[in-house]
Amino acid sequence: MSEAPLLDIERLERRFGGLAAVDDLSFHVAEGEIVSIIGPNGAGKTTAFNLITCIFPPTAGAIRFKGENLAGLPLHRVAARGIGRTFQNLRIFPNLSVRENVLVGLGRHDGSGMLGALLRHRRWRAGQQRMAERADELIGLVELGHVAELLARNLAYGDRRRLEIARALATEPTLLLLDEPAAGMNPAEVEELNGLIRHLRDALGKTILLVEHHMSLVMAISDRVIVMDQGRKIAEGTPDQVRADPAVIRAYLGSGLA
């Protein structure tokens, strides 16, 4: 891991009128880490993700990625700097096939331009071949090869979640933000997701930040856990440290975290 954090969040705040959805939030993610953000519903977890990816600007604070403050950048420039994400509410294209969904994500890396597409010259054709091969690699990585030609709307819910991960990976991120990736998955699918996330970090070198309610996954996979409640960070540490923290137990009212 590098000395400077890959992602450094400093005193981040976002207010909607008089409501502080995120309040004085500071944490960092080092290169190669898997860090989870947990907390009760309405704790501000997804709002924090939306701030990091510049879906809306912070009221105050800094979001530094590779040393650069991202605040105010448009979405496409955040992605271009190496941050990819999935969404709590799936954002796949239901009327496109699995392969076509991934190809849409890969389109950002096609450097041939509109003229090349119109003329269909050799460089354009070679680029299209590379994109097709990369799409198949990503589809295989998330174990959707057997449904590659199926329309996304016809996938099982857990498979749609994996497709969204493949689409996020298509942007070639250094940092991957996963917003409730285990939602709707059965225990066997959650175990497969555990293996996939570990593979993304250990074999592909991705740094992972995830929001998740599935506590067994969080505790099994995380290097560190950040706990939020009512917009603020109330605890941070290893899974064992967080599990034993009295403030965390109070926030969850003993709801299966211990």
C-alpha cells in the first residue's frame, strides 16, 4: 500500500435545507484496501457515495483522490480519473443484452471517434474487436457468460447485480464503489460475491469501498469498517473492533451486528 491514501475524505458535509445528510465525515481508503461503510437506514451512506462521485457537490469539506480534490468535477471526469461505482437502484439498460450493457460501459475507452466509426477503417475495426473481447472477459469474470445474449430485464435479480459490477469495471476504475452489492442475493450468491470482491482486490488490484447491510459479508471481507449514524461517523476500525464498540451496538440496537 502507498503512504498517501488513495482516497482521503476530510470533514465532508452535505446539507439539504436544514438537514445534515452527511456531517463532518472524515476517513481514508488506502490503495489495495477493502473498506465498508455501514449504518442504519438514513445514516448518510449513499449520500457519501454520491458526494465522492460528484453526483452533487458537498456543502463543505474535501474529497481527494490521488491527491486531487474532486469537488466540483463533472461525472465523466470523475470516472476518467479512475473511480467507478454501482448503485443501490440498478442502472442497467433493461432492453439491452448483458453483452451490450457491458459494451456501453467500454465505449468510453474507444478512441477512434465518430469519423472512425463512420468510415469503419482498420483502427476502428481493431478497436471494436478489443472491446468485444474485453466485454467477454468482464462477463466471464462475474460469471454471466451463459446469459451473455439475454436481455438484462430477463435476468434474475442477483445476476443483475453482477451485471452492474461488470459495467462499473468496464470503466477501468482504480477505486470501485459498490452500493449494497449483496441486496436481493441468496446466501450462495452472497458467498460467490465475497469471492468476486476478493478477486477484484487480490488478482486485479482494485481498491474497494462498499456500502452494505449484509453484516456477515461486511465482517468477512473488510479490512476496516466505518460506521455512520445520522450523517456522522461514530466508529471506525477492524471488524472485530467495530463489532465490540458500544456506540455501534447502541446504533444498531443489537440487531445482529454482535
